[in-house]
Amino acid sequence: MNDNYCVNIEGDRTNFKSKNAIKRFKNDLKKSKNKDFKLEFESYFKEGFGYTSELNDYSISVKIVKTKLDEELSQRELNRKRLREKIRNMRGVRSSNVYQQAKEMKKNIPKNILKSYMDLNRTFDVPVPKPDEVLSDPAKYKELIKAYASRLRLTEDPNMNNKLNKYFKSLAKSLNIDVKDGEFSAEQIQNIVNGKKDNDDEKTDSESDSEND
């Protein structure tokens, strides 16, 4: 091999630390024959960049590349971006659905109840009964309203707690249901919610049996 070969660099040279770093890189690469032409990236390139090389009898062809670490960081950032877009789209769909529901209920639901329901469901995907369902059968939801309205700390999210409490208190006020703060424990509330789910499941099964008959 000819020791007077030249170094040809392919890629964006702004990824070198400086113009002087380019000169040093070329000179050091020529001298690194006994080290298989391997140099430390950090000495010449900006963070996240390095090089690959191909040798022949007359020259060294160098290609500037991103390092594996930088590629992993870029992929993680891309994944985060996709997740943010997915959440934003989900919120957009949820907001659209809540708006449609609100439009349908507007004529029959008190303004303060409707507003608190929209504020809750526009922000959080929480399985709470809709205002029209509650107002059409208050007795069915009385204990649930008292439980949720009596306790401010329901989840680990203070914002969700505030919106949940506000919604159920607006229902309680409209239905003249007496609410005492702290009357229910978290365990009691969970039992009420689970009891309601069990009753709904039994009702669904019963309706299904009737249809089969």
C-alpha cells in the first residue's frame, strides 16, 4: 500500500468539531495504519457522530455517520413524539364525542351539571354515568353520588379529583341529596362502584335470557 494516500471525506463536515479537527483527523488517520485506521470519535467529531472507512491502494474513503447511541436517542425521541401525537388524537376524539353528547343533552340538563361533566370527560377517560342517565333514575345512582361527592381525594391525580368531586356535587345539589364531606371511605366507595357493576351485569344477563325465551 502506498503511504502517501489521500483521505476523501463524504458527508456533512459541520459534524466535525472545527476546521482544525478535520485537518488533525486526516493527518492522524494516515498515521494510524498500525491501528487499523481506528481513531476515537470524540477527538474529532461532535457528539453523536463518527465515521466508517474503506481502504484501497491509493486512498481512504471516509463516510461521516451517526453513532449507534445517537440513533437510539433519535428513535426514543421519535417514539415519544408518536406517543404524544397518539394521546393528542385520542383527546381530540374524546373532546369531539363529549361535545356531541353535550349537544344532545343541552336542552334537558342543568347548565352547571353539563359543564362539570364536560370538563371531566374532555380531560380524563373516566367511567362515570352520564348526566341524563343519572337524572332519569336518581334512586339508582343516589349512593354513588353521595360517595363520590363526599370525598375529594379519590385518585392520585388532584386535577381528576377536583373534576370528579365537582361533577358529583353538582348532581347532588340538583337532586337535593345531602352530602357530608368524608362520610365514605375509599374502600366503601369502591364497594359501591363494584356493587353497581355487578348489578348492571346481572341486569344485562337477565335481559339476554328474556330475549332468548
